[in-house]
Amino acid sequence: MELLKNRILTDGRALNEQVLLVDSFLNHQVDPELMEQVGEEFAARFADAKIDRVVTIESSGIAPALMTALKLHVPMVIMKKQPSRILKEDTLQTEVFSFTKNAPFQLTVKAKFLPKGQRVLIIDDFLANGEAASGAIRLIEKAGGVVAGVGAVIAKVFQPGMANLKGAGYRVEVLAPVRRLDKDQIEFLEEKA
Amino acid sequence: MELLKNRILTDGRALNEQVLLVDSFLNHQVDPELMEQVGEEFAARFADAKIDRVVTIESSGIAPALMTALKLHVPMVIMKKQPSRILKEDTLQTEVFSFTKNAPFQLTVKAKFLPKGQRVLIIDDFLANGEAASGAIRLIEKAGGVVAGVGAVIAKVFQPGMANLKGAGYRVEVLAPVRRLDKDQIEFLEEKA
């Protein structure tokens, strides 16, 4: 998605080989028009995937996921990050390790918002190690749903998340795949037309 | 907003005198079309308020705030809930007490996303005690901004938040003001036409 890549080059900033700062338009200050275009792009890419609902993980995935759900005319479900293991009735939970916070959290969702047999699209802002996406997949499949795809606004493809998900047979769409980062350097993966 | 009130009566559920559950369309499973209409309603109500940006508090305010910002053609800023007092350079922080979690958190925002002199609209899903909104107001005013209004999708007007904000001179718009709750009973405030 050229518009997004250009925006990352203009307003994003690579702090080092690992960290890409995009908090001026994606996950702290958010550009709603860009999010609408991101939603349109995901909806177009997954138009043939018969998506019943979009799932995301709080909180920076909510903006792109909401716009994708709007364009696909399906509900959006926000999986919550709970610090504890307090498990209520009708709740699905799985432990996820956050590399950003260097601590685990309990990814949590009410089972009734993942009805059996539904085709679910996971949307998140970043795909890096894939821990959050894998946790979401475990919960969706535990609920009897089908993971019809994973969409990431940005993927750091030099980290194992994207390859692992594709290796496990999941369809992954990335709007801005980043091949390499270094201080003030951002390189995207060349994509086939 | 009749559409929203009807949805609350149909799909919401009062658990007791304090708790209104709307997690099937507002803050866990989210109806994107309803959020779009909520955004349009806030944009119409604040059309004369010369809004420069919309601010919300993660994470359940993000969906209505994003749609409001889209309709007003302004950026949206997500204030973060930090557990600790780790204060980075260029970061504004204030302590807010969460009655839901019965614990304080540090409401945090990068100062550069609240430029001086800007007219800011705060949007959140719920207004109850007004702690989160008051914290957001403190940060916006500390940054040299003007709080041009507070918009809540739902307000529990029997709790002090709405009255306190109005008493302090802030403009408050509530799409569904709830006058009274009791087990399986929801009563809205009558509004002047």
C-alpha cells in the first residue's frame, strides 16, 4: 500500500534495528482518513474470504480493525489484555508474552462474541514476533471459529511472526512489510505486482 | 440519539443500580455502523465548536472517538493508561482513579500531540464519576490547549461526572443519558427537543 509506505517514510522514524516509531499517525496520534483507507485496503484484500467478523487486540489495533469491519459490514471484537488469571464464566483466555513490555498477559474474550463456525479476520497494527496474533488464533479456534486471515498494517518481516503464521498455513496480508530497520533507515520488502 | 437509546434497550442489560452492560455493541463486540452514526452525531453537535482534534482514553473510547474525528476531519489522540510513574521526556502525566478497577493509573500523553492553543474535544464511551474526563482535561490544559467539549456515548447522570463537568463550565454532550438503573431496568433522562 504505497500511500501507507510513503506516510511511514515521511512521518515514521526508525530508532534502531528493532523499533519503528509511527505514533504520529497510527498508534498514539491517529489519522482517521488514513485508517479509513487502511480499512478499505484490508476489505479489498479479504473480499473473497467470506469474513463474518473482525477481531483485534486492545488497544492500538482498534482503529484499523474498526475501519476494516465497517468496510466489510461485519462486527468487530476487541480481545482484552488482562493482567490476572481471573477467569469468569463464558470467558476464553490464553497467556501471551509481550516483548514490548517484557511480561505476559492474559488475552481474554467472551466466548459468545466468537460464535462457532464463524470465519474470523484478525487485524492488528503491528506484526513482529506474532505472539499476540498466535494468542488470538488459539482463542478463535478454541471457540470453534475459523481463522480466515491475519492482516497487519505494518510487519517487521525480519522477526519471525509473519513467516511462522504463513508456515502454519494462515493467510497473512501486510500493508507495509518492513525488511530492515536501522537508525533513521527504513527499507520495505519489494512486493510482486 | 434515539437509535442508540433503542439499541441500549434492546441489547444492553442493567445488572444492578450501577452497572450497564453494553459489551455486545459498544465496548467488547463493537458495531462499526453504529459507531459511524455516533461519530456523525458528535460531529453535528460540535460542528460550531471549531474542534482541532479529538482526544480519547484507551481503550473503549477509541471506536467512537475515531469516527468522530473522521467526520470532523481532524486527528485523534489516544491517551494511555500507564501503571507506573515512568515519565519520559516530552510526556504529560496525571493520576486518575479508576472506580471500575478500584486502583489509580497514570493517564499519559506525548505533549507534542497536544499543540498549544488547540481546541480539543474529549470523546469517551462512558461518563460516570468523570475521573477519566477530568484527567484528560488536566493534561489538555497543562499543554496549553482549550477543552472545547466533552462527548460521552452514555452517561450515568445519577453519578457526579456530568454535573461536575458542567458546573466547572465545560460543554458536555451525551448521546444516551441514563437517569436510573436497576436489575433489568434502564431509564433515560427526558431531553428537551
